Amino acid sequence: MGGQFRVLKAQRRFSLSESAFSINTKETLAIWCSVGAFIPYFQGVYLLVCTDNTTALSNIKEFGGITSELHDKIATDVWALAQ
């Protein structure tokens, strides 16, 4: 999983337990990791997340969803990073 901000890149492999997650949870986790990696650059600005996974993006925009407790927690953790 990974993300990019300008010329900076952040990436890592899914752990063994993470590799069993649903694709939507993996995509949400990737967004969370990317936002976390670049948070020092995002102070005082609006953040636009670009992803091809509409479920992950929708759950983050809605402060969580109903797909799974884990997915819901990761989505709300993205907002916690932004605070």
C-alpha cells in the first residue's frame, strides 16, 4: 500500500493479518497510512484524497460506515489524524 504527496512517497506491505482484510478495508487502511505519513505537510490546509475505491472514500467522508467495525474504526481514525 502507499501514497504520494508531491514528490514524496510512502509505502509499506500489508502485514499477514492485514492481508486477510476486505479490499475496502485495505484501501481505507492505505488512505489512513498515507495521511499519517504526510500529516506534517497538511497543517492548516484542506486535503483532497484521490482513490478509485468509492466505498473507502464514502466511509471516510461519512465518518465511518456499516461495512465492518474494523473498517469503521479505520475510517474514523483518518478524521482523528486530521484534527
